Amino acid sequence: MLSDADYSGNASGNARRARKRSSGESPGDGQTLRSSGRQTNVRVKRTNNPPPGQSKRKATDTEEEDDQSEKKYRKCEKAGCSATYPVCFASASDRCAKNGYTSRWYHLSCGEHFCNECFDHYYRSHKDGYEVFALWKKVWTSNGKSEPSLKAFMADQQLPFWVQCTKLDCGKWRQLTKEIQLTASLAAAYRCGMKFNNIKSEGLDHCSQPEDLRVAEVSDSWWHSMLILPPLFKDSPAGPFLAAYYPDCVGMSPSGAASNPSLSELRADHCRAVPLQIPGLCPYFQPFYQPNECGKALCVRPDMMELDELYEFPEFSRDPTMYLALRNLILASWHKNCKEVLTAQKCGVHIIARGLVRVRCVQEMDRVLHFMTRKGLINTGVLAVKRPLLPERHGSRNVIVIGAGASGLAAARQLQNFGTQVVVLEARERIGGRVWDDTSLGTTVGRGAQIVNGCVNNPIALMCEQMGIKMRKLGERCDLFQEGGQVTDPAIDKRMDFHFNGILDVVSEWRKDKSQNQDTPLREKVQEVKKNFLQESGIQFSELEEKVLQFHLSNLEYACGSTLDQVSARSWDHNEFFAQFSGDHTLLAKGYSAVLHKLAEGLDIRTKCPVQAVDYSGDVVKVTSSNGSQWTAQKVLVTVPLTLLQKNSIQFHPALPERKLKAIHSLGAGIIEKIALQFPYRFWDNKIQGADYFGHIPPGPDKRGMFSVFYDMEPQAVLMSVITGDAVPAVRDMEDKEVVDECMKVLRELFKEQDVPEPLHFFVTHWSRDPWSQMSYSFVKTGGSGEAYDILAEDVQGKVFFAGEATNRHFPQTVTGAYLSGVREASKMAAM
């Protein structure tokens, strides 16, 4: 059976045209006659002979009646509809008007109408089609939320499918006959004239046949505004992700999902959340908020457009259904397979919707896909790309990236994938910046970052999935050992953790008081709150409890990267006002370097090129290195650590705006150091009983940052610890062996009941002495605010851009934050 139903429309169209012209009428200028998509029956004029006994009419009356019968064509009642002579697509009733007269035309789109006779066929309870409509209505109401109108039924069940020829030199749209159901596999393989039911195609070159004239109108801007109902997809890849939503609220058809009483109850219950469980999907991939969820980073509401989406696609602001259907389909498809480039062609075959609106959806797919690619929502990470991901207008510029850390490499990879020419200049002999992995101890130990805090939707987890790297989940148990070897009672730890968080809660309440304009150091505020609490409650902490509290304060200094007397009490946790990454905390057994080296593959990276000056006074930006070499580009991305900006290591001409300079100096450059020790055997196994780390209760406040936590780098006999707070300056001028001796003293106190062997090998970091870092990560200094991160992220004159963890207000202090800042700036440059 022929699938190209539009071929049959020419004869009927010509017949209608001839009949109209014979009656003395012709189409108005600019009107396009459409093919009906079906063969039409020839109408026979009734005889003029009256029945017996009836008086004969005058000859003039008879002629008038004949004239009226020729004029019985009713226009579509939808204002602005371009269909002068509507054609019924349904042909459901025996009395279907087809392309003739009906008392009312029902409008679905400018090329799709059904007659009043077909309406009655389904809507009237005594008609044959009523039972079909009633059954559909039952399914629709049990699954969906929108009105189960007859127009919705016609759009969902009766409109024919349209499919595009996949032949490269064709691409024409064809209307399938009514009984053919469109599937993704059919859409992927369809060719003009394709036969079904094992009927062979012979003779005619079907691709040479003209495309239905209605298709050309679909791409016009007004066509979408004339659409009565938005498209609702069937069998969308987003379906399994969004089972807890009403399908029609997220761009899917309620008739496409089987009725499920438990899901219906769940959708009606606004107080329950649903865990996402999709076989084969990485558990860290949760791109959509489930009902009643909140506070999850890099998550979108499947039933609502984001602000940047509304800005990019204002035409969908009135009814976002089509956009949501496309966006949800794209996001789901990407997370089902993030190892290959997602193209419009791969997505388009999954658009299963009846009617001409499918043509429009496929046309819009390119725009939505390019937008999401540019924003780094899809086609990102370490993906290998053979051709530019964005149209040429996004890739016609060249960019210089200063710094080959996580942010610089992320931006360079994105820009190069977009089609931009990129050169990366790195001062060191290596890439990675503050990511630097050491393998000298028989296993990978990060001298810099190595832990991923919160893996759900984390781009690091995405890249690990793309590379097949497993992340080691860190457990929650952390026993606290006292010097002397005793294990602290967990009840004491829990109680002091409660008091510690209570102190921070009071600090949070204090800063809500807008009359208190003056900021204060966090250490001072914590001490004040603690003192007031002890006085008002009458509670007295024991010596051990006080030491446990000091352990928790050392963790706070670890998080801030600084002593608390430098940190803003108002803004120390400014990023917590935004959704943060949730889920497992993991350790990268192979280190972050594996990910960054994969990101760097194929990039033009020039090492040992410390940048000395950036001149953006002209039409192009000139970058000069310390050895005198020069490069020029239309745009430059600066990703150097905050300390180098504070110390004017790069001379900018003209000078950076005062607003930016003020923000740069309102942030602090935090420092922590690390030590790792390799032993002949794992002497700690029996005591820690499988925990991933253990804590060291400091003997006093002055020692609280000295090796506060030890990480077990299993399966090797390696322990790694951190030096934070006041302990950092204490070890700055010590030799490595002296630091190791101090660490061994602590370990021998914690494991006093056994012999602790001398380490075979070790390393101690010195980030404070590293000329190209001089820091670990940023924090907000007293008097500053989180807004400084946003100001640092602002570009200057559309020529000089900035990335790095200190430019990411939502996720500072992390490799994830640095990576996302690079993606952000690449998107910004591509949009300009």
C-alpha cells in the first residue's frame, strides 16, 4: 500500500479548481490550493423535478438553487486560517464532507480540519464512533490532566502521521496513510514511496514527486500561533524519567502510557517524591526534578521553562509544551547515551506525534539542540567530535585561553567542539593547574583535588561515565581517635556535632537581621555564640567534648581553606543558598588527572608560556608571554588562580575596571597542604574496620589543623592527611622530613597499642610556594560577599573573559566549579 498519501490529492484538487472556475469564481490572489491527501468522490447534482403533487418552481428559482449548490463551501471559522477550502482529514463518517460543504469546520492547524459530520460520528452517543472516543477518553483522564476534548482525540488518534524522506538529496515530507503507525525505526529508515506489507516498489521515482504544499507553510512563524493544540509525544525517551508526572504537563501524550493506578495516585499526591530507577542508567544521572524535589544542582523542571530558555525562545512563553517536549526528549536521550554526539537526526526519529505539527517539531529540534549544546547541557565532557557541534556563525572566531587547569581545559574543549580556533597558554610544564596527581607511592594520590563532593548530575561523574572510570564511594563512618589511642564514644561525637551545627544555625539567624550591617570574622562570631549558649543553658562541656568541638572547627577551616579569623561570618557559606550537588561523595582512584588529560586531547596547548600582559585596547586582544612571544585573538579567557590576579601577575591594558579589582581583593586565597605516607603494611586495618577515613582529636585548639583527618588510600598501604588552619603557617618553613616526623608522632599516639612502622616513601605539598598557584581555593573574606564571584565572572568589553573556581558563585572551591565556569564562558563566547 502506498505510504505517500499526498500523491493522490492532485486529481481532486484539479477537479475542484475546474468546478469553481466553471461557476464563475476563482481563488483570490496569493491563495494556495492544497491537496486533500485523499481521493474525493464526485458529487452528483440533484434533479430539479419536484415530487408528485408539489407545485413547480419558477425557472429563475431553479437556476438560483443551482448557483447556491455550487457555492456551498464554508470557510474555516478560525480567524486568520489560510485554508480557503478546508478538507476533512478524518473521513470517519459515511456522510463525511471531505472537501465539500459542512455546517462547521473544526480547526486543528492551518492545514488540518475535520467536518461536523465526523465530529458527530465520535461525539454523539448513538453514533458508531462514540465507543472509540469514550474508551480513549477513559485512558486520557486516568493518565492526564488536560481536557479530553474531541479535538484532542482527533489530534491524538486520527490525524495522519508525517515522515521525512531520509535520502540525502531528498528530505521531502510525506503523509502516511491513516492505518500506518509511525515508529522511531520507521522514521529512521523511511524513503519516498516506501511500501508496506511486503509490497515491492517499482518504476516511479517517488522522490521526484512534489511535496505537499501545506508543508511549506509549517515553517512560517504564524503557523505555530494558529495551532489549536500543542504536540504531545508518544513513546518519548523522556517517558521513563518522567513517570511521576502527568504526561501532558511534560509534553507527552496521556494515551501513550498504560494506565497505572499507583502512578495516578502518586501524581495526585503532592507530598511524595519518587526515586528514579531506570535499568542501565548511571544512578548519578538525574537531569529532571521529580515532583516535590528541590535543591538539586544542574536539574531542570520538566514542566517549566528556565529563565534562559524563555529568553532564547520567547515564542514558547505562552504555551511551552512544544519546547518542553523537545527539551525533555533531548535531555533524556543524552543521558541514556552520553558517549556519542547527540544530533538532531538521532532525536528527530523519536518525535512521534500526529499531524503537520511533527514537521514543525523536527524543524525546531535544531534550534533547541544547538541551544542546549551551547549551554553545556548535552554534547559536553570528554566527547570526541569529528565536526563542529554548532553552526558556522558560532565558530568563526579565535580564542586564547590562559591557563590549562580544569576551567581552561573545559572552555577550550567546548570552544573547539563548537568550531572555534583555540590556543591554550600554560605557565607550567604540565597541565592540570591545582590538579596534580602523584603515583610515586604505588597508587594515585592527589596532591591537589581528588574527592568529588556530591555525584548526582556532577559533570565529573558524567566524564567518568564517558571514560568508563569507576569512582570509589566514600562511606559516612569516621571514627574519632584520641591521642593515647582511645576511640571516642560515637554518642559524644554526635552530641558535639549537634552543638557545632547549632552554633552555625545561630550565626545564620544573626545574619538575617538586616539592621546588623557590620560583618565580623567567623571565629569571633562562633566564640560569641558558644559563650552565650553555655551561659544561658548552664551546660559545661567536658575536656573531651571541647576537643571534639575543636575537631569539628578544624573541619570548618578545611572547608574554608583558611583560619576562621579571616572568613566572613555573613558569607562563609554563601553558595549554600543555591542548589548543591547531592548524592555520594566519591574518591577518584585514578585521580582527576585522568579526566583532565582526556579533556586536553587534541587541544593546542603551549606549556612553559607564562603570560605577562594582556592588551585589549584595540580591535583584537594581544597576549604577551614572559619570553616576549605574542599571540592575538578576538577574545581571551583568563583562568589563572585568584592569587595571581591579586598580585597583578598579569598586566592588563587598559587596567581592569575598579569594580572587578575590588571584587578580586574581597575574596581570600585559602591554603591547605597534604601529606601522604606509604607503609610496608596496613597497620590501621583492625582498628578502623573498613572505614574510608578516621579523625584525629586535637590535644588542644593550637593543634587542631594538624593532620585532622586521615584517608585510607586502599588497597595500598598508604595514608593521606591534610594540614589546615593555623597549622599551615606552622609547617610552611619546615623540611618535608620534619613534617613527616610530626605526622608519625600523631599516628603513633592514635595507634599507641601497636607498633607503627616507619614510612617507606612520602610526599608533602607546598601549594603556598607554588609560583603559579600560591593557594588552594577561595573564600569570602570578612566584609566581602558572594557577589564578588559573579563580578569576577563578568567579561570586560566582550573581549576579556574570566573562569576558574573563584568565578563560580554556586560551586566555588571545587574542580567541578572550575570546570563549569569554563563551560559557562565558552557558552557566553559562542552566543556573542
